[in-house]
Amino acid sequence: MLPSKLLDWKKVAMKNWTQYNSIVDDVKVHLNYGKSPSIEFIPSPIDGNDLWQLFGILYNDCNEAAMA
């Protein structure tokens, strides 16, 4: 299965691990490769009053970035 979007990954070499950075639909994605690989989703800020609605929006944005 091919990704739906071509991403421009930037490689950052650290001392004992490597990080790849990209942006998918206003969500920054960091792939950390080392002893224990991890992924970070950093969504763009949003505004509102309802905590659960904001949580749902951020969760949806990060989930869509993961599917890209």
C-alpha cells in the first residue's frame, strides 16, 4: 500500500539515534529511531471552550496524519 501523500522527511542525526521530521496537514510528525523507536504527533494549536470537543479534534487530526 502506497502512502496517500508524498512526504518530505528531514533527517536529523543525533548521537545514538536518528530523528525524521515532516509536516502532514498542520501536524508535525517526528519519527525517532533508536533503541526504542517512537513517534510524536505535534498538532497545531486550536481554540475553544469544550475540552472534550478539542480533544476529539486533536485526536482526529493526529489520526489522519498517522494514516497519511
